[in-house]
Amino acid sequence: MWIGAKTGKEENLHPEKGFKWVKDKARALGIWLSTKHETTIEANYSEKLTKVRKGLSCWELRRLTLQGKIVVLKVIPQYCIAHPYCA
């Protein structure tokens, strides 16, 4: 994936190696990287938001005290953001 002034270029640095360059986005260490800021934000945060909602929905019908609900609302989002394989 080319960045900066070379964004969108088709040239290949090492044709003998057979590298394949991605054009729009790539994933590294669990984070999507893109040449467009909007694409990066959408790819990373929409996935996390879906996981947080899924994790919180499991606790929706349980009979929890107010203190228990507060703990769930604090812990589940933090866990899903910190750990890529949440829920």
C-alpha cells in the first residue's frame, strides 16, 4: 500500500520477489490501515462497536443490581477494545 505522494501508484519495487501490493486497506497487528482516514476509522471502530454491543446485549435480560450494571458497563467495552478476540 503506497502512502503519501505515491498513493495509488501501480509500480512494483521488487518484481523478482513477487510482492502483491494492496490498493485500499491492509491489516497489521489487528488494526486496519488505509490511505483514506475515513476508511481507517470505519474499519476499526465499526467492528469494535459491534463487538461491544454484542457483549452488552448478553447482559441485558439479567437481573443485576445498579452496581452490577455499572460494573458491566465499565468492563465489557474496555475488554472488547483491548482484546481483539472479544465476544
